[in-house]
Amino acid sequence: MKADRLVATLLFLQARGRVTVRQVAEELEVSERTARRDLEALSAAGVPVYSQRGRGGGWSLVGGARTDLTGFTQREIGALFLAAGPLSASPELRAALRKLVQAVPAPMRTHAEAASKALVVDGLDWSRAAVRTAGGPHHHALEQAVLDRVRITVGYADEGAPGQERTVDPLGLVCKAGRWYTVAADGEGLRSFLHTRVTSVTVTGEPARRPEGFDLAEAWHELAAEAERRLRATTVRAAAEPAAVPGLRELLGDRLRTGESRPDGRCDIEAYGPSVETLVAQLAGAGAGVEVLGPPEARARLARLGQELAAAHGRGPAGAMPAGGESADHRPGRARPAGLPVGERPYEGRWPHSPGAAATGPFPLPSPVDGAGVRA
């Protein structure tokens, strides 16, 4: 690509100071005619290059001028501007991109500017709810603390728990599936803090202590492995209608294991989660499509949940029960749920039932590494 070759020619000029057409041709493995045209194209594009004839002559940059580019190809420049597009709300990044556009040679500038405008990120899902891809109101302060390597006091509010403060040494940033975390160390070991749950950030003025040989990727792997263990702390066994399995798979991912088919057409499943309460709430979204078999506390919790739902929704506005009543299922040995029309299976169709719900399900899991720690 000619634009890539022009940048390579410019960098070669910078490195050598003065070059001949033959040297450029040999370096870039092109003909001397092509090398001469490229040098002339640089001059026409406004790059301060000039030629000098005679012994010791050649092509040079006027006054030893230099470019700030480090050898980007046109595709690399496009990829950089495209990737930076979703992050360009940062004033610092916008300023950096403006400077980079000016540093790009004229033949590549149009491509760079087009790439910077080629992507729009819409932060609302189809229900008009904000998707938590941003880092929250304290994202910039956490990011700056990591870069400046200063100790901070972090206010943090776990879901369903009172807020607390910790003084930590920030060590790095992790973006997992659009959610930002700060990995930090305190006196007890490594911890991770979900940015959207951080309530305050105060710089202490002390330098952060970085563990010798610290590697962010390895630290995150350790934190994530501990989180995975907590996500699989409880197992619930159930029998599921085949039509319910795809929705459960979307909700639980690899925390769902399917087994053999039963004579009644259902299949055995095992679901893994952090607690019985969380798993029961998630499986309840499938309605009659899932029958929990064990452990006993899971069945008891689901029965209580069913009673609560029936008490709240079992009667119409006038106090009358829904039409249909109790009737036998079309398969022997199974009770038909009240209100289900005769001839209709207890579970049919796609689950979850609302558009877009399949990505998280009706009861999304809390982030397993929010404020989580790995002890030293």
C-alpha cells in the first residue's frame, strides 16, 4: 500500500539523515522509479524533504525535521482510532487523538479521521436501561491512581451490605465483559473493586507499594479462579423440559450440565451457583419447565416462593380464581398447573419470555469478584 510505503520512506529518512534514491529502493524493495515518485509524493504532501544533486547529494529532511510517528501502517492507524472511539469521552484521549491526527502524514490523515468517526456506542439496551459498560463516576480517579501509583482510600458499597472504606495500593485495571475493576492490595492480600460500586476515592498522598514481581494478568487469574469457585459452591438437581434448556443455558452458561433423558421426555440437569437462594430464583424463571429435585432446602425454598407468587397473583382483581382450575397433565403422574388450558404443555416456547432477557436472565448473578479478596 502506497501510504504505508510513504511512512516507511519518511522513517528511513529520519534514521539516515540523507539518502539516495537507490538506497530507498533497496531498503523498501521497490524500483528506483517508484522510490523517486514516493520521495516526490512526500514533498507534495507537505513533508519538508528536498533533493540535492551532485557528489554527496541525495534526499534529506529540511533542518533535520522529524515526525512523531513510530512506523504505523494505515491499517494500524485505522485500528487505533476505531478502538479509541468508544473511549473518546475522556478529555485526555480526545486531545491525544487530535494530536495524533496532526502527526499522521497527509496521505493517511483522511483514513484516520474516518476511522475516528466510524463507531458509535449506544449505552442503553432496548429496554432503555443503561448498560454498565462505563466505569462509574469514580472510574477516572481510580485510573489515575493506578497510573500515578499512589495509595488511596476507597469507599465501597457491596450489593445488599452497608458501605465500608479500605485503604489500598491500586495495582492495575481490568475490564471483564464491559465491567471495570481495580485490582489492589491491602494488608490481607489482593482485592478487586467493581468501579460502579465505588462510592468515593481519596488520595492519601503516600506512594503505593507494589509487590515485588507483581503481574496483573496472573493476579487477575487468581482472583477470577477464586470467584469461579464461589460461583459453583452450590449444586441444584432438577428435571427440565427440553424447551427450557436453551434459556437455562443462556442464563447459566457452563454452570449448567445436562444429563440423560427421562421416560417422560424431560432431561436431568445440574445447575451450579453461589447459593441455594440464587439458584432457586434463577430456575424459577422457567416456571413449570423445571422441577427441582434436590437438595431438599432448594425444593422447600422454591415451594415457599411458589406460595408467595400464588398468594400475590393467584386471584384476579375481583377475587376470582383464573379460569381453568386443576386438571390432569397429558403425561401420567404429573399434575397440571392451575389455569393451564387443556391440551397445552406446561412449558412451551422460548425462555426467558421478554426480548433481550436471555442475556442475563430474570435473576442475574451478582459479580463474584466485587470487593473479593485473595488472601496473601
